[in-house]
Amino acid sequence: MRTMMCRRRLLSMAACAASLATAAGGLAACSDSDSTPDGDTSLDAGADTSPADTDAGAPDADGAAPDPDSGQDDAGPTISTAIGSTGYVKVRDGYIIARFLEDDTIVRASNAPDCVVHVRSATKSFSPAGSLTVGGAIVGVDGGPEQAIVVDPDETQQYLYAPDPPPESGGVFPPTETLIVQIEGSGALAFPLMPAQSLPSPAAGALTIAKPAVDPDSADPVGIPTSEPFELVWTPPATPHADHRVILALEDATGEESPRIASLHCSFPIAAGKGTVPANLLTELKSRIGGSGTPSALMQVVAGGYKEFTGGGASYVIEVSRDDTGFVAVSAELE
């Protein structure tokens, strides 16, 4: 049993790290600005590149994401962009993985308050953003760490923590109960300090994905039409946690000879049973990638705690999840 669980954990870590390995191929060449889809080499032609106002637009005291509809008129859904530091932090029950980049294009749709898109140059390297500390109520409990976990960037400027050898279960947080996990970042020159962000860990229990139909053993990619809304449907647990969410990510989407790489991050209340990514955001995602052919991405779906930190004009997506709570990691194509 221990051997099977260790093998499962290694496979899921490989799925989470697949997009990192793809992007790391461009470390030798570094570009700090992202051009627009029409070839403009400015940071983002026509975009508001000033940092987000932390008083208007409503990030709260701990840097929660603003409401994209704030201040919008009734002319229909709109796309907004800004330039800022981006990152994602994945805290799983058995490992931690994170990465950060400077001066990415951050894209939002007024009709998709639960989603954000990060766009970067295909040759941009990852950046060190200080130390990450993961602690909270998980410290000192059975299946959790003896003390807060501190993770620093490795030689490729990526963050990875994995107990060696991996325990039979847990290692970062226990599998049997929901506890509050706190994640904070010390920051660096281009990356704002991130105060402690509190997210609930998910207790053990599988989430059944009803739509789209996904066969994790198939090599065929999941097709995602960008001309229509993409709907994700699942069966909620019998007693859903009020703060648990279903997390959808299309990571490192790019195409043949594409000058840019984009990632979509969305989350929806787990009790809702479904979530939708609107067509206008999917169309924007595909257009910003550029290049030829059909862009592909790594699609991941998982349940747990989720938050976007937006302090200092940054956009860091943070998730606390388990590999056995509906975890899906498959190839997808943006059609």
C-alpha cells in the first residue's frame, strides 16, 4: 500500500511540474516584457499599466482579488489588462510547488470574477520572490510538519518541497480533517511581500467530475472550444465546506511558434456543482498566445482552498488541495 501511494504521489507531482519543465526550456533567453497579440512590442498597448488601486476595486486587507465588475457600466462584458508580477503556489498534502515571474500581462474579464489569465513571453525565465513559509494549524499535528515549512528557490528559481522519503500519507497537512493552512511570502525587489494567507485544507474524499468527460488514461486531449462558454460540472460532496472551491487551471497554454505562454486560473464554490468560463475570456486567452496551429495546455481540476493575492499590483494564485479530491491532469487543446 505504501509503495502504491508513493507512486501515486510521484505521478501527481510530475503532472503538476510538467508545465514548469516546459517553460524552463526558455531559461537561457530572458525577456522582461510581453508584447500584444498584434505584434506591438510595448508592454501592453492601450493597457492600464499602473498598479491596482488597493482602496477602490476592493482588495481586502490580506490582498484578496478585486471585483472585476467594480465601476463597469452596462455596455456588456469587458476585458481589462495590467502589468504586474505573477505566481502560483500549490500546497498539496504531500508536497509544495511554486513559481513567480516579473512583469507579466494580467488579464481579467468583467463577466468572469472567479478567473484570471497570466500571459508572459515564451522566453521569460522564472524569478526569485523571497522565501515561502507554509504553516498554521497544520504544524505539530499527526500527518503535518513538526514546524513551519520554509521553501526557497532552487537553481532554476522554482520552489519545490517534497519529504524524502515521502510518508504514507500527509507530510504537509493531514488527510483526515480540514485545517487552516497559512502561506506567506517574504517578497523581493519586484515582488511584494505577501502577508499570511489563510486557506482551508480539504479532508479526504473524491470529487466526481461529470463534465467534461475526461479519461485520465487516454492520450487524446480534451477539446475546449474558445467560441463558446466552457462548463465544468461536478457532484458536490454531501456536506460541502463553505470555503472549499473547485479549481480549474489551463497551464502554460502555447502553440507552434507562439511568442507567448498563457495560463488560466479559475475557482468556483464547491457547493455550486458547476462553473463556467465565458467565451470572451477564452477567445482573449487564445488570441494572446499567437503563433500557428491549435494551442495546447495542461488542464488540471482539483478541490480545496483557493485565493488570489493582489497586493502591490501582483496576481498570485494559491491553492491548498489533495491529489485524491477529484484530481485531474490531462492535455487540452484550445479550439
